[in-house]
Amino acid sequence: MAKFTVHLNNQDIDLEVTRQGNQLRVVNDGRSATVEIVHAEGSAVLLEHVRPDGTRRRIRLAGHVGPGDQRQVWVNGRVLSYRRVRQRGGSSQDGEGSLAASIPAVVTAVLVQPGDKVAEGDKLILLESMKMVIPILAPYAGVVASVSCQPGESVQAGVPLIELKELESGD
């Protein structure tokens, strides 16, 4: 399960997304919806939502990453702009500054070593799942404290792969 907050229409929205195969379960404020990934190519995705009454709705998405945390997504021809709000610090499950896969995957490349300085948005690790390449990006500028995986290794969702120590303002 991945938890994140998006800032959309001047409002912070907390989401929990659980992926199992091509199924996504999205929970917001106690309400949930299940959608199926019908097709994905690059930043374009075709989803299908089955409503409680059995009717189906296809949702066409295409995304664009702007500077910093600015994002745009095109949903059935409508442009929505949002700002990703990053979660800082650790939880009881993950160590502080640890980064993990959001779904089971295979490590295809480790692009950093302990001691490397990285900038926000730098690619740290490349994963592959369901023929899709998934980059693990630095959520903030920092120093790689440790790497807990290697190319070819299968990893599970939520298991820390890399520890990142945030740079102090003077570093």
C-alpha cells in the first residue's frame, strides 16, 4: 500500500493506493474505489472503473511532471494540475529516510552507492514489475546512507531498499 497526499483545487487529499496485479484500490476519506489498469504505455494509462451498479467507465490518463512537485494529469480530456505533498520522516514500519518499492518488483539497476550526494528527484534505483520500469526517486536532497538491494534481486512492497539522510541547509 502506498500512502500519499496531493494538493488539488486548494485542498490536501490523503490517498491510499493498493495494487494487486492490474487492480488498484484507491481509498479517500473512508470511501474506496477499485479500478483496473487496461493498458499502460509511457505516461499514458487507460483505466476502467466498475461502478456499484455494474456500469463501466473508462478513464484515460496522461501525466506530465513539472518543476519540483508540480504535476499535471489529463483525465478524459480535462487538465488537472496538482502539487504532490511529500511525506517526510519514518514510520514505525520503515526506518527514517528509507525508500521502498510500492509493489513487488525486481531490481534492475542500483544507480547510487553509500556516501553519494543526491538532489531531489534523482533516480536512485530502477525496478521492473509487469514489464514496466519503476524508478525510485530521491524525495529530497540528501546523502545515501545505505543500499539494501542489488540488481536481479526480487523485492517486496514496503521493504526498505535504500536509506537516505536529508542534507542540512549548510551541507
